[in-house]
Amino acid sequence: MTPQTDSGNVLEQTVKGAFSGKKFQIVNFREWKRNPEKYGEELLLTNVPYETIYGHGGNTEFLLKSKRYDKEIRIECKWQQGPGSVDEKLPYLYLNIIEKMPENEIIVVIDGDGWKSGSIPWFKKAVTDKKYMQGVAFNKTVRVFNLKEFVTWVNKEF
């Protein structure tokens, strides 16, 4: 693993820790899909598939499914520790959120000091303004958090 991959993994592990501390069961999506009856009703599913805007298979880090809180939330994690091209993927992520991800509630946890100037503000403004959203997508709730904001949200919400 590279330092960037390690740091991104730490981000994902923190998300897992936040929900396991709230008694959510962490299960791989494909395992759960094969035998959903084996698992409870408070789940954090990992490696969750969807079809991208290009018609290819994509995966999201997490899908929260909670009967107790009546929630189904897709959670994307994006970490940029140093210079790179991850920030150029934010418009692609945004279009996938509004056009392809089936859930009505989506959270993007975005952190690290390597993002290009303007990339996160653009992403947050696109979310706030519901840029390009039409029809059914306009009713989606999309939240963008840094890691601290996300953990605070989890602690308040659950």
C-alpha cells in the first residue's frame, strides 16, 4: 500500500468504527445479498456495486441499511493526501450520485490536505445548488462531510 492508500484505508476504517460502535453489523454486500436472512437489520454493507454513468460496474465503500432508523444511505469516502488526480474525479462522482446511485440519501466523506484549490468548494456548491439535478434526482439528499463532521453526524443521528 502507498501512503495515500493507507490514509484512505484509515478513513474507511474510521467510518466502520463509527458504525460498529453504534452496533451496526459490518458485512460485505455480496455476502449479504446471497444470504440476507443470516444478518440483522442494522447493517453497514461494504463494497456496494452500482452501474456508473459510463455503463460499467462501480463500487461504493458503504451502504447503511437501518430498519430501526428507517434509513438507507450510500456512503462514499474520498481521501487526497498529496498531489494527484482524485479531485478531478469529483465531477464524475457527482454525476454518478445524481444519475446512477439509486439511494435517495448519499453521504460523501471527503478529507485530506492534497485536494486542488477550488475542488471541494466546487463539489459542495454543486451539492447545495443541486447542480444538474432534474426530476427524481432533485429529491435526493446529498451531504458532504469532512471526517470530523461525519463522526459528529453519526454520533448525533444514531
